[in-house]
Amino acid sequence: MTTADVMALLRARYPKNEYAFMEQVRSSTGNSFARSADALVMSFWQSRGIHLSGIEVKTFRNDWLRELKKPEKADEIARYCDYWWVVAGDDQIVKDAELPATWGLMVVQNGKLVIKVKAPKMDPLPMSRPMLAGILRQAQNFSPATQDLYAVESAAREQGRLLGFERAEKDWKEKCSGIEEGHKQLQSSLDAFEQVSGIRIDHYNGHRIGEIVRTLSLIDGKVMRRNLTRAHEDIRAAARAMNDALTALENMAAMQPLVADQPTKIS
């Protein structure tokens, strides 16, 4: 429940033919220290009593707790009112025993405003000129035509907000879906690597395996060719040495009979 939603319910509760409903009324004009009420409502019908009610709308509990810490904020305008109301967006915002004795409480329930604590009649002070100026300025700003336009604008803003949330939620789901699909593809590639290589990658050895793979990927083809060429030359040299050794052995074997035929010299 947003502030705009609550204000729409309040406008419905106080129809224009029975009440003057003014939003964001300040306690004076041209004063940066002036306080403001979310709404002031002035009744028209003498038979029902001519009275002025002040309203503060709270849609978040933190906002309500801040209000309690600064009672002078409300008193700046409440002292001129016959009734002072807090209108809460739900029943979890204002807890039991938190409401000041001179304030009433309305709560939104199932899309309707329900009086939880009836506002007691106060003894208002005579209206000051600065306060009267603040009311008249806002009354001029919120003529019936302006109020209707404001209602349309508020509804359009709320619709835009909801559409923005829907679009953001849709974009988020699409991004999550893309991330999930990418994760599945990555997991599939990892499973294939482990199956072919016989190496299982986990958070313990993943870094080391990555270093090994990177080292292997950096081996240049020219380096491999040079190493193979060098090995080939070494093998050829070894082969020549072996041939020389075999030739020497064969020569030695051929000379042995000649040595055996020579007569032995007797001294």
C-alpha cells in the first residue's frame, strides 16, 4: 500500500460536495522551517458540525517511529485542528499503546479505511494568519479541476511504477534464465572434459590443473619442431656411433685368426 493509494482512499472518504480536502498543507508560506500535514479536511455541512481535521499518512513503520520522536512536527498544525488522525497503510505500522492520546487511528484493511481509534475532539487555537495563508494557498492550488488532474496524474504515476516493477521483474527473470543456461553449458563442458581426461576438477585442484593446461597451451609449434629435430639428430649421431663400434668389432674379429697362426717364439 503506497501513500498514493491511501490518499485515493481518503479522497473517496471525504467527497468534494461535503468536504474541502487539501493535500500537503504547510503551517505558513515563505518559511523554510514551516511544518506540513499530509492533508487537511474541512467539513461543509452545519448539521454535521463544522470542523477541521488534520491527517498524517504512514505507509512504513520506520516513518511512524520518526513521527513519534518529533511530536512538535504534528503539533505545529494539530493545535489548530478539531481532530488529528494517523492513517496507516496496514495494521503492523502503529502498534498498541503507541498512539498519542489526542490522535485517532485509521487503518487500511481489504482496500478500505477502518477506524481503529476514534480521534477525540480537541480544543483548537484560533487560526493564525500564517497558518491561514498556508491553507488558502493550498486551496488555490487544489481547486476541483486541479484535484481531478492531480488524481489522474497520481494514478498515471502509480501505473508507471507498477509497469516499471513488472518490466524489472521480467528483465531479472530473463537474466537469471540466461545465467542458468550458461551454467548448464559450462557444467556440460566440464563433465565432458572430466570424462575424456579422467581428471576430476574440484575447488581443491582446479587452480593447479588450470596452470598445467595454460602451460601446455603456450607451447609453440616451432619449439616442438626444434626439440624433435634435435632429438632426431641425437638419434642419428648415436646410430653412427653404433655403426662405428660395430665396424671396429668386426675388424677386431677378422684379425684374431691371423694372430693365432703365428708360431710361438721359444727363447
